[in-house]
Amino acid sequence: MSFAQPLPSPGLASGRRRPKNLPSLPLSAFSPPSTGTSDMFPLPPTPSALFPGEVIDAHLRSDALERAGLDLAGTEVAGAVLLLNDPSMPEGLLQSSLTQNVRILSVATPFELSAIPSDYPDHSESFGIPQSFYTSYAASHEAPEARSQAIETLRWAFSNSRLVDIDVQSDIMSNVAKYEAFEDLLMKATAELPGDRKVSIVLSNILPPPHDLSLPIVKLLADPSYRNYQAHAASLSLFPNLYVKFTPPMWNQTIPGPTDPTSEMDQHREWKRKIKMFIGPVLEAYGYERIIFGTSPSFAAPSLLNPADWYALVRESFAELAVDQDAIDAIFSLNAKRIYGSP
């Protein structure tokens, strides 16, 4: 008589899970990436080490000329575009201005949109440097009659100069009605130009635009004025020869420097945060080839500022947005050389 073998009772050894054989990692996981891989995925530039090779100050008011050529955190100021505040500046005074610390790349002579000038000085013949035109657009030009005259005057300017600077003293970037009036002016003033005539239009005082610094960034993102700014920046970029100057804004506050006490250092960071908010839409719409750096505020501003503080803010803001060296050089010098230099 045979008996079946009893089933083995589960013991401790049979009930314990045995560890799985984990796959071994290849040696390449512990070695640095190859040169080809690091070239394909380069690290972003360090903001503290990203400087332009030189600076062209493309917006230097004549009353700020004594500050021209000052050291901007170790970066050489290689030239400037001089904006005259009086079209009839005596030649002797202009001659002395041109022998200051910095080389004058071009002279911008002012005119009023309210009437076509009957007599206009030509400084390019006297001093052998390029001359361009400069005017201001204000809320007073938005009325129908004033806008019609402004259109005629701009047509005259576009026909007699290869470049026209427009200081925008109306809040066209956040206000829809004001923007539409300004866009209508530009479209009608450029409509009858010959197809082979390419006139550069350079707008200032819109980057950054007028702004209330007390508005937090979280609220700014959802504010209708910022959405209008984004839309208007994109719309203006459709003008093929239109450039934007990055000049000190009219924010009713002194620009804080990077080496100020702690309270002002906080303001410096806050200014950078706001500035980067306004850089983004313009950089996306225009690219870095149509943004130009300048140190003087609008002639409507009550006072001047320390150009080194403004330069530090702008340079750090662009560097922290991870733009490359080519973009920094273009914004701070090469774009200005291209459009203001000798044709």
C-alpha cells in the first residue's frame, strides 16, 4: 500500500519574495556627454557674462551730450545719434557738439507735424555726416484736421529723408482708439511712396510704454492694456521698415541702479521684471534685428538720467531672457550702424 507524498508546507523561505535581477546601467550613463552632444544642446549664456562688444547710443538728446561717452559698465560707447532740440542750432554750437567725447554717427533734426517746414537746414553738407528727421506725435494730432496735416507733413519727411524718428507721446500701445489713429496716419503717409523708396521709420517711447509701476505683474498679465500692447506691437511689426527704440520710459520714477542700497536694489529687480514683460511681445514680433538701444528719454520727460543705470537694466533684461551674443550685439550697436550710418 502506497501513500501520496504530502505537499510541502509553506515555510519562511518559500513565502519570501526574492529580489529581481535589476538591469545594469551602461557605462555611458556615468561618462560626460560627447562633444557632438554638448554642441547640439548648449547651455544658455550666463547673464553676468553677456556684454555687447560696443554700444551705439541711438537716442542721445543734445542737452545730454556732456554725458556722452561715459563708461557703461566697461563697455565702450563707440558712437551716438544726436537728436537736436532746435533745427536752427548755430553751426558753431553744433561743431563743438561734434567734437565731444563720442563720435556722432548721425544728426536727427526736428520738425513739427503741424506744418511742412518752408526752410530746412542740411547739416550733412556742412559736417559730412548723415542727417535724418525727428518729430513728435502727441494726442493733439489725433483730431481729424490735425491728423490730415500730420499725414501731409510725414509724406514730405518720407520724401526728403531716408529715415524719420517719431517720438510717440500718446499712449497708442494700450489704448485702441489712439492706436488706430496712429496706424491710420502711418498707412496714409506711406501709401503714395514710390515702390523703390524705402524709408526707415523709428519709433521711440513705446518700448517700454507708459505704465503704472504699482500694478503687480500678476494683474498686468490679465489687464486689457497689456493685451492691447501685445496686439499693437504685432500689428506695427507688419510695417516692413519700422524699427523700435529701447529708450527710458516715462514711469514717473527715477531709474534705480544695480549698486544702490537694498531698497533700491529691490526696485532694480522689479524694473527688470516689468521690462522683460514688455520686451517679450516686441522681441517675438520684430526679432532682434529691429530693436535699437538709446539712453535719452523722450523730450517730453522732465529730466535726464544716469545712462549707466539704464544700460545695466536693459542689458541684464535681455541677457536673462537667454538671447545670444549676436542678438546683444545687434540691439546695442549693429542695428543702429546699419540704418543710421552712411548709405
